[in-house]
Amino acid sequence: MDAVALTFDDGPYPSTTPALLAALDGVRATFFLWGEHAAEHPALVRDIAAAGHVIGNHTWTHPHLTALSAEARDQEVRRTQDLLVSLTGVRPALFRPPYGDTDPSVARTAAAHELTEVLWTVDTRDWAGASADEIVAAADRVEPGGVVLLHEGRPATVAAVPRILAALAARGLRPGLTRG
């Protein structure tokens, strides 16, 4: 069976993260956590880690990194790394720049923190208000080895996850973890 990565950005959110973890039903995914949200909801970060998911860095304030100074970029990444390590005991190895906004300077910042930058091959557009049906249809375009972009804070995404998992299985694909 070929693997694809299901990735979830911007959490955690008390309104959707517990339901998302239940919808994944033991299937492991990658969660790129927003530092401010993680600081507000440390128990949810621990729940994500305890469920065996990979936790990645998604910056502290979710800025457009290419518009920031090197020092500000570094602070965004470092502060989030430090928090996630303190909450989980594991240093994230993966990084997703907000909005996919990257350039060589962003890549240097990630590398300085020993992070591998991960983008995506399929954008479900759940962030733009896509319905559960539209999210499922978009995720169905993923190819083996691909990375699906999803967002934690969207009820339609939570509703779509069981259907995405069933569709992947029907295609002989299995969700795997993002390793960079």
C-alpha cells in the first residue's frame, strides 16, 4: 500500500481538535501547530502527541515570513520550538511556513533550527470555507507520496476526515506520517 500524508495546520482548537482526533481513530497524521494556539491550549498539544501524531512548527503568530526580518523570523520559529518541546518533550523536526510563504531566507531560518520545510501537493481549500464534500473531492486527488493540506479549526474538515480515510483505503492508499 502506498502512503500519503494528512497534515493539519493552525491548531489546536478546543472546538474541533478533540473531534478531529476522534475522527482520525488511531490513524496517525502530522499537526503543524500555531504557537499562540498551543500556548493557550497546552492540554490539547499533549493530547495530539499522546495519540502518536507528529507535531510540526507553524510559527508563533502565523505571519507572512518573507516580510519579516531575519531576527523576527527566528523568534517566530524559536519561540514555537521551545514551547512545543516543553509541552511534549519532543523537538519538532518539521516546519510549515504559514500560507506556504517561503523563500531562501525562510529556508535558512528553518535549517538553523534543524527543521525540514514541508509544503503540500493537494490544497483542500478548507481554509477558504470548502464544504465537507469539496474537501473530500480535493483530497481524492492526492497521489502516492503526496501531502494533503487540511486545517484543524474547520468543522467541515472534521466531518470530511472519515470519508477521506475511507476513500484513501478504497484506492489502496494509507495515511502515513510526514517526514520531510
